[in-house]
Amino acid sequence: MLRIILKNTAQSPSKPQSYPFFSIISRSYSQLHSQIQRPSFGIAFDIDGVVLLGDTPIGGSPQALKRLYDDCGKLKTPFIFLTNGGGFRESKRASELSELLGVNILPSQVVQGHSPFKQLVKRFENELVIAVGKGEPAAVMSEYGFKNVLSIDEYSSCFDNIDPQAQYKKWSTKQDVDQNSSLRMKNTVYSQRVQGAFVVSDSVDWSRDIQVLCDVLRTGGLPGREIGHQPYLYFANDDLEYQVAIFNRIHPQALEYTSFGKPNPSVFMNAENILSQLVSSLHHSLQVENHGNAGSHPFKTLYMIGDNPSVDINGARQAGLPWFSILTRTGVFKGKENHVKFPADLVVDTVEEAVDFLLTRECSS
């Protein structure tokens, strides 16, 4: 039996009430919204555990997403993917999602944990920075506009003994680089201080990466030199902060850093701005009506659909209105009732049911 729990703000979170599920009524949404009009709501989907499990669609996600497009395959309801994951360029991730989910996903609809790093390009555009993590961290930063970026694999390769555990490892993260490129890279590394370290995603070789980061941060950006002022350090999400604890245990001065990602309320503010810009790109008339301000479009409701109460739901709760949180049971959360510490506004089994609910709700409002 299908069970959907709606949080009643007038009651205790421990006493969720039942909400009627009208899947047939929501079908009329397509007909009612066939003409171009200002969208009053937007949607942010988490990816892993909500629409995908690995590379496999779950919870009826392809069918759910197709309902947000018209019969010609044009996006009619503004939505984005809001994830703490990353390591790859938004353009590449959008292409992968399009293929897996069977709809056309734009790069602007993919907001990853490291996407806010774009806002720091002007500060570090020509400065030497290192990018840490699995995937293609340097390619990510280069696409954002950073012009002097090295992956931590490339940076580490310039120092013979920077990783004391290297002899015990059965794998290698070294990349094939021609001799001329290697010489230019070493000249850069030996002569320029690292001005910023960006942890884009989880490390592949975390012991080496922490060692290198500690050397870079405590020497002011030039390993092997005297202790200097700490370069800037940025984390794509809070899950990567374990590296901070290790640094603080071996260094007398606490590490200074900035962390992005859910549940940080700033991430949800940024998501709202991106959804507003998406609306303006879909409905060009809005640019005239809003005097060209792409970020000024107000939403009546923004839906956060996630599977992690402490990240997705907690973040939406901290962000406040107009965010409405929907918790699915296809990922981290498996509970029969609402989460006790971070109760969602609505609990459903799958993302398809979440979309069914919100389209019914918006259709009747």
C-alpha cells in the first residue's frame, strides 16, 4: 500500500498526517500549462539515491522527469540537479544524465558541490592553484576559467619524496607527461607559490593528498621552504572536512578554510538564482518584464527532493521559504515515518511520487 506522509506545521513532527495521492488529477497539469506562462515553482533534485543508483535510474525517475517537458521535448518546468557530488565538468555530467534519464539536460541544470568555485575565478584566474579529487579536477577548474591550475597528481609528480608512503602502494596516480611539459610544470611549481587549494571531490590517494596539502598549506604554498602564510583552502562540501582534522593535529595554528555544498543555506540561495536564470532563458519575455534581471524572478515554492535528511532536508529547512522539502525512501533514508531530527515537509517512496504530488499541488493552487 502506498503511504505518503505530509508534515503538518501545526502538529508535532512525530505525528505526520496522511496526504491523499491523486495521480490522475496531476495529468491535467500538461494541458493547463500548454501555453507559455511564468512558472510559479521550481524543483531541485538530488542525484544519487533519488534519480540514480550508480548508473541505474531508480524510483521511476525517467518517467517523472519527462513530465517536466512538453510533447516536443522542450523544458516547461524549471528544475536543476543539486548534488554534493562532482569531479567532472557540468557539461560532461549533463550529457551523462541526458543519456541515462532519456531527457535533454542542460549543463546549467547541473549544480555540483564544486560549482560555486566559478564565483572565485576573478580572484584566482591567473594564480597558481591546485585541484584535488577523483575524476577530472583540473579540467573542471579550467572550464570554470582558472588559467593556472594543476591537479594534485601533476603537482605531486614534481617532488620525488613528497609522499612517504609511495613505496608501499601498489597503484600509481602519475600521468604521462612529455619532457618539455614536465620541465615547464616543474619550473612553475618551484617558482610560484600556490595561492589556493580546491578540494573538488573525494581523493583517490587520500594519504598522499593530505600529506601534500599539509606541506603546501604550512609552507605558504612552496613545499620545502620555511613556514609561511596559509594559502586559501576551499572544500566542495562538508564531507571532505576530515582532512582539516588531520592538519590541525600536526600544525599549531588551526586551518582556515571555506566549505560549500549542502546543507549550507548559501547553496540553496544559489540554486534559487540558477532556477531564476533558467526561467529567463526558457521564457525570454521575462527578461523584458524584469528589465533584464535574470535573478529577480520570484518563486512561490521551490521543491528540494532528496534522500538524505541531514543534508538535503536539513539544508532546505535552514534555507526557509520558499523551500519545501520532500524526502524519498530510495537512498539514505529508509524509515517508515518522518525523520525525527530533520523532518521533511513530505515523505514519499520514490521521486516519481514526489513529482506526482507537486504537480497535483501546483495544478490545484
